[in-house]
Amino acid sequence: MSEQNPTVAGVISLLSNKKDFGFPWHDALMPINHDFTLLELAIYEAACAGSKSIWISVNDDWAPLIKSRIGDFVMDPVWIHRPMDPMPYENKKLIPIFLVPCLSKFYKTRDSEGWGYINAATYAIKSTRKISDFLTPDIFYATSPYVVYEPSYVTKFRKDILNKKRFMFDFENNNFFNDVHNGFTFLKDDIAQVRKYLNKNATMKYTLSQKYKDTGEGSILEKRRPEEQYSGKTFGLDQLFSHLDKKDYKKVSLNSSHHITDWSTYRKYMAEGKEFNKPNLLKRRSIFKILGDTQDD
């Protein structure tokens, strides 16, 4: 997109489904209220941030279930309630939701939750560029279904995000710089830096044989120990975005934030955390009815 009209895309990562809740559905589909899940709360937050589209990294085995739950779009919450608008139906805005798999060459090698944001952003750039460069996102708002706080709070900072001011939520000095997945932004230029870091620091299955380096004899490669293979899939946000500086970010403190990492932290949130009801804009309806088309069947 042009410098005068930047575009924001929401990115959500459902890679590394290892919270071990013990249910036959994806961890992000754990309920937080009647007919309302962790994933839908994250989608609502991405919509509040001003995203023009939302891209979700999820492996193929879970994609059909996720798709049947969330549908194809969400409404922009800023444009849905405008009682003084003479043509409210015409001005409502739909935000499309796309599910994208982990790139095959990185599957089970660097498919961490943090990499899921980069993966989603990569698909967003490559897909929109085929249509028009004017659709290509410049800014990515990353949000996780496993951190729960007031999602609509980010609406106040839409202008900051659109102006390419680096933005992040913080709670008690916990933010993405120490691998806590409160919402944050990164730019298109950061993707290359993350890839460069992974290419330099992530291990693969094989390494150059020490014997070959010393003597020039024997096998060129030797197999690493299992625990040393594919270290990239365990890298946190603090490692992937280590090229960034906190000083460049507008830090906004949250009143509360619940980081859900396992069953006990999920139970703690359900017992002590704020209750969120499902917004009307997330309820499944026909596009025709949303836009006021009288020919809807």
C-alpha cells in the first residue's frame, strides 16, 4: 500500500497446539462464555484494531473445524453502529477471514506460535500482491487467543497503528519482548529480519561433521541429538523479534491480562477473570441481511 494510505492486517497464530486441555477440539476453541471461544475473542480484537483482513495460521488438520466455527468474515465494530448515518447498510464494512497453513518447508521445523504470525503475514502479502499492490498490508496487528483482556480497548489506538507507530500492550511489564503474547504490531520490513534470525540461529536435523571439518575425511554431515534438532520451533517472540527496540514502541498498559498456558491457568481465568459476552458482530448471519439486500433468500 502507499505511504499515504497504509493497510493493517490482523494475524493470529494457531500453530503449536500444545496447551493439552484434553478435549477433541483445538485449544483456541475453548469456551469463555456461552457460544463464545478464545479464538473469537482474538478475532474481535483484530477487528477493533482496524484490520482490513484477518489471517490465521492453522494446520490443515484443524482448518475445517476452525472454518465451520468462525465463518468467512467479521464486521468492523467501528462501522456497525452509526445511528446518524443516512445509509447505514451501505457503509458497514466486512473484514474477510482467511485460514492459511504453515508453509510446508517449515512444518515441524520452525512452526512455533510466534512463527505463525510471520507465516500469516507472508501469506497476506503474497496473496494480496497478486491482486494489487494497493491491497498489500504494511502493518500487522498480532493477537493471540491465549491471552485474555479487554479487546475493544485497542480501538482507541487505531490512528497510532495506521500511522505506523509501533504499538504494544503491556501488563505488569509483560509484553511480547519477554514472550507474553499481548497484542502488538510489526511492519512488513520486520518479516525479513525474523527470517534472517531463524536462518542464522535455528538448527536443522543435521550439522557439519566435526571429523570432516578437522580432517576432511568421512561423512560431511552428522545427525544432531533429537533434543537439538529443529530449535526454531521453540523460539519465542523475544527471540524472533530481537532486532526490535522497546524504545520504538508506544506501550499501553492493561488493567488486567490473563495468560492461558495450560488447564490450571484456564481454570483460574474462568474463576477470576472478567466475563466477556459474544459481540453481535460475530454472530453468523447472511451477508445479504447484513448489507440490507431485499432479495436475500
